[in-house]
Amino acid sequence: MALLLSVLEQGMIYGILALGVYITYKILDFPDLTVDGSFPFGAAITVRLINGFGVPAILTLPIAFLGGALVGICTGLIHVKLKVRDLLSGIIMMTGLYTINLWVAGSGYVAIFDKENIFNNSFVNSITPGFLVNFKNVIIIFLITMVAKYLLDWYMSTKSGFLLRAVGDNDTIVTSLGVDKGLVKIVGLSIANGLVSLSGCIYAQQQRSFEISIGTGAVVIGLASVIIGTSLFKKVTFFRVTSSVVVGSILYKACVAVAMFAGISPNAIKLITAVLFLIILVISMDRKKVKAC
Amino acid sequence: MKKRILAAVLTAVMAMGALTGCGSTGSKDNYTIGIMQYAVHGSLDNCREGFLQGLAEEGIVEGENLTIEYVNAQADNGTSAMTASNFVSKKVDMICAIATPCAMAAYNATMNTDIPVIYTAVSDPVEAGLANEDGTPVGNITGTSDALAVDAQLKMIREVLPEAKTIGIIYTTSEANSISTIAEYKALAGNYGFEIVDSGVTAMSEVALAAADVASKVDCITNLTDNTVVSALQTVLDEANKAGIPVFGSEVEQVKAGCVASMGLEYIELGKQTGKMAAKVLKGEAKASELNFEVISEPSLYVNFAAAEKIGLELPENYKTDAYQSFDEIVVQ
């Protein structure tokens, strides 16, 4: 049970990260490696705010989002204004953020075990009925994830959202509409990294600690989730793409959990995860073929 | 009809008896411990081995009355967190967490349960938020720390190198343990007339550059338990050998691999000490929340004569007899 809850919690937290990766990778067609830096950046901001300044936990969410958005703007400026290639501008930001994260958090490990956080504060504790105590985290994460998802869905239906999609598909159209495509890219990157940073913020509070290496491989998890989600649910119409991305992330975490729970040699976990990942991809491809015939 | 009811009742009673029978043996004579280790690493493996030895000395033997579930988190925080939840859902009798990130994840997962956590190889439990300033636990969690005996190490370096003025230290900027140990080195170095020259790296690939730079500036190098630098120990040794200066280790594995000497920890011993604490908690003699974390009080001297000879360094005469363990060859793993 605890494992299932852990899968759901982590899956949805990384689901928010995956939403960010979805914007850059699928919509903007921009392989953004900033994610490995902006995920721990959100976590670093959070532990600093809670530990150093005693900021109410709920405020860390918007502040972490804004912090991440700023990081995204920097990546965008480096790419658009300084004309650095997309992959490289992400790598530059990711590398630089390592130092900034250490500086913001104060050290490589920061614990906030004894502090209030979004899951454990007087308000939440007072409204949680006894029988829901174990499900408190998963409910709160679910609510935040849903808010993030619906806000993103809403944004995608605005004019600015349409332009964002157009830049990735065919940027000539955007230029012909008299809109600066560089600006649209910067906006997209800032929203994406804001979401990633938000996900780091929640992760730090769920784990009640910050560790400098939590960002390593974050972009890979995000990409895997996006690909699992979008390819498995390609033909499912009642699911929005954003929902499938979040479900993809939960499935990815479930793969890891299955490998662990099956009692396979712990040293083989990563390989098993890779194989399960491959199986999911192949299954979804088969489905596509069947539909095509 | 009556017979049937009787049979049903009897079956039910027997089944209940069987169930309760199982229950009592499960809780008293057989323990389950979930061990979560952060990474594949010689010292951490020794901790685990020592932990099992310590338990065995107290009569809790794997395979007889102890079931071990072992997971290596592969240096991944997500995996650590999930492992801890997995242990909680399996309702293990205790979680043994090896290295700081695992200890933090285990504490986080068990906070609302009554599963005790015993950690080891955590350099600074206070900094990691696992213990209060006075050494008392913050919750149902305790264990052993592998904090270095900085003072003893400095004293030994002074004995070996009476003329030396500077000591170089290479560390990883992200490792909180290293940063706090360096602060301790800097505070104590003056007492022995040393000056510390430190150089921070962020990844293993930078160790070679930092080592070459430090080696050109100092009279000797001393190691911390810094995971990244220790993993690149051979690189550090190469650069130091080129410069003809000795490298001092922080624990036995490093001395075996070519460091000249160390006043250091024996991780097997540390593990044993942890195992004994765990046995106390399992047997109900003490609660994890009542035991302060422990450190190894007396560091032991480890010497590698082959490494000293390689750079033409003469070690004090008494080291041959005084060393807890000495090596006559360099064993590169």
C-alpha cells in the first residue's frame, strides 16, 4: 500500500515535470536540458525559503514556479538573442545552475524534517479527517497536479498558446502573422521550466530534504514519461494529452517499483526498468500498426 | 447437520490456532530487516557486512532468525525514497540505512509508523537533520556516524612529516560531509603548525586537474571520505607520485590502495557497532528514539610501507609495531 502511494505521489510530482518537458520537447520541438538544473533549483528555493526565511509553505509553490520561469527565460535569451544552439543553451544553463543551486540551498544536503510544509502544517492537519491521514500527501499532490494541468490546458487554448503550438509546427506562420517567434519560444521555455521547478518544489517537501544530485537524469525521466504517455494513449480520445503525460509519468515510476518489488537483484533494477520501458513502447507501437491496417 | 456445524466450527478454530501460531513465531523469533544502501562502494559494503556480523554476535543470525531484504539505491534519490516506502509497506521490523541520503529517505518514510531506523556511515547526523545538537535522536531513528578523527590524523601527519607546512585537500563542493570536515581541518590545522590548501571539484572528471594543481602547491595531501574524490583515488595518487608527495587516507581501503597512512575508520567495526545497536532495539532492550548516535571513539592507524617506499618516504620506526594493520604492497582494485 505504501509502495502504491509512493508510486502515485512520485508519479504525479514527476508528472508536473513531464508537463514542462512536454511543452519544450513535443510542442516547441526544443530539446531542453535546463530541466536537470531547474528541477533542483525549485527544490533549493523551497528549502531555503522554509529553512532560512520561515516562509509559509503554500507560498513556496508560486515562488518556485516564478524562479523556474526566470531560469527558462535565461535559457530562451541565450538561445534566441545570443544565437546559441538549443541543446547547448540548455547545457550551459544546467551547468551554471549547479553552482547556483548549491548557493541558494546553502549546501549539498539540506533537511527540513522538523519544518512545516505543504503536506504537514497546522491548516492541513486540522482539516484532515483521521481516516485520510495516510492519503493526505497523495490527495494534495493530486490537487496541485490537476491545477497545473488545467491551467496549462487553459493556456494552450488562448491566443498565446496557439502561437506556442504554431512555433513548433511551422514557425513561418508565426512570422507571417507578424509575431516575433523568438519571444514565443522564450515564453514557452519559461512556462516549461516554471512547471519543472514547481515539481522540484513539491518533491523537496515530500522528501523533506534537498540533495544536490536530485536533478541528475530528471530530463530523462521527463522524456520517458512524455513518450510513454503520448504513445500509449495516442488513440484515446477522452484523455487530453496533458493527462496522458501525467499518467505516463506514473507508469514510469510503476515500472521502477515493479522491478523493485519483484525482488530482482537490486543491481539489475535499472536494466529491468529499461526493459519494461521498451516493452511499453513496443506494445504501443503494435497498437498503432493494428489501427493503421 | 449437527456434525457439519461441528466440523465447520472445529475447522475454524483450528485455522485460527494455526494463524495465531504463525503470528507469534513471526513476531518473536524471526526478524526482518530492510537494508538500503546508497551506492555500490567498498566502504559502504563493509558497513553492511559489519552490520550483519554485529547482529550475529548478539544472536540474530541471517538465515536462522533473521531475514534480510537488501536494496542498493544505485545513487538515485527516487529509488531511495521508493525503497523506503517499499520496506514500510512490507512492515519490516527495522530499516537499516547506509549513507546519508538513505538515512534521510528512511526517516521520511517511517515518520508516521513505529518502524525504527538504524543508520550508519552518516558523517554528520546533526547537519542531516537526524539528530539534535546534543546527540539525541529527532525521532525513532539512531545509528553510527563515520565522522573523521581530524585531530588524530593531523597529529599523525606531523609525526610522519616534521618539516611539512601545507596540507592539500580535494573535495566535492556538493558533499556536505566534506565541507564540514574541511572546516574542522582548518580550525585544527594551526595547532600542529599546518596550513590547509583546499580545492573543490564538481565531478570526477575534474579531479585530475585539481589534484595536479594542489600537488604542485603543498607538502602532502590528505583525503576525506568524499565519495567522488575517493572514487578517483588512483588519479589523485598518480598526480601526487609525480610531484613526489605523500597522500594520507581517511580509512583502511584507501591505505590498501596506495595511501601512505591513515588514522582512520574501520567500516566493518563501524558496521558491527551499528549491528549491536540494532540488536538492542530489536530485542526491545532500548528504543531507537532513546539511543544517541555513536561514533568510533578510537581511530586506528593503518600504514602502507610499499606506498611510502614508492616516493622515498621514511615512516617512523614505531609504525611497524604500532600500526593496527599494515600493508607491504599496493592493491589496486
